[in-house]
Amino acid sequence: MAAFDWLGVLIKAAAEWVSRCIPKYDPAAWNGPDVCPFNNCYNYACDIRTNTFAQPGEASGNPYALLACASVGPAAESDGLVHSSEPDCGCSECCHTVALVMAPGYDYHWYRKGPDGKWSHKPGSTPATNLDNSGHEITDPRTANRGPYTEFCGFYCVNKAHVQIQ
């Protein structure tokens, strides 16, 4: 008689639960004519369509004052994102991981980690993609070719049940 693999069943169940929380890379859902031009990188990273080009801190009444990590990050936190020192938020509250980068004094940009561990992003009103500025798949936003976004600000956890953007 074969022993039942309780550990294997538990691991599979945990993986299935985590995967339902993490948005998959599905560019078709973001690149249609009624979605793409009206949602930006912050919408995409949070996986929340508002059709308003959401800005960090606006929904919470605490918009960023400067285009700097020290201003945009806290504004996003006021919307409900949680700063993380690790590139993986875990699954304790059904979160997915995003990363903030900055073109200092010019612009911010967000990336989103998928369930396969790879990253994707949606630059402004342009299509969502999983490629960096060199045309390579993004395995780590810290080392990807980000063009003018030279400053890596950090990782954040998004729990859609606790995040509000507009």
C-alpha cells in the first residue's frame, strides 16, 4: 500500500492559492483600444483599471510632491501599497509584488511580478510588455534595461482588497 503524499498535496494547494492572487502576464487584457490608452503603469502594476491614468497618492488624498523615490513611494503607500525589502511579497494576504523605478526629476515607472517569477510593465498609454528596453524578458527590474529610469526605488506589495487608486 502506497503512503499518501500529504506534503505534496499541501504544497500543490498552497501554490494554487498563491497563483490566484498574482496577476498573470496577459497583455491582451491591457492592450485593447478601450483600456490601453486610458491606464498607465500604476494601474497595470496594481492590476486595477480605472481609465484615469491613476497617480500614486491621489485616491488617498496624499499625492506625491516631487518626482523622487522619497515622494512617490510614500504616496503609493498611502493608497495601500506596502513597502517590502524583498522582491517577493509572499502570500499571507494574497499580495503580488511590484517595483518602483525613477527617472530622477522626470518620471516614475512601475513593474509587476507574475506568478512565473518574470516581470512585465505598461509604459504610459503604450501596450503592456514583458520586455525591457533591450528587448529581453524581464527577470529582475533591478538589472533590466530601464532606459532613463536609472534609480531603483524598491519593491511593494499590492493586496487588491486593500489598495485604492484613481
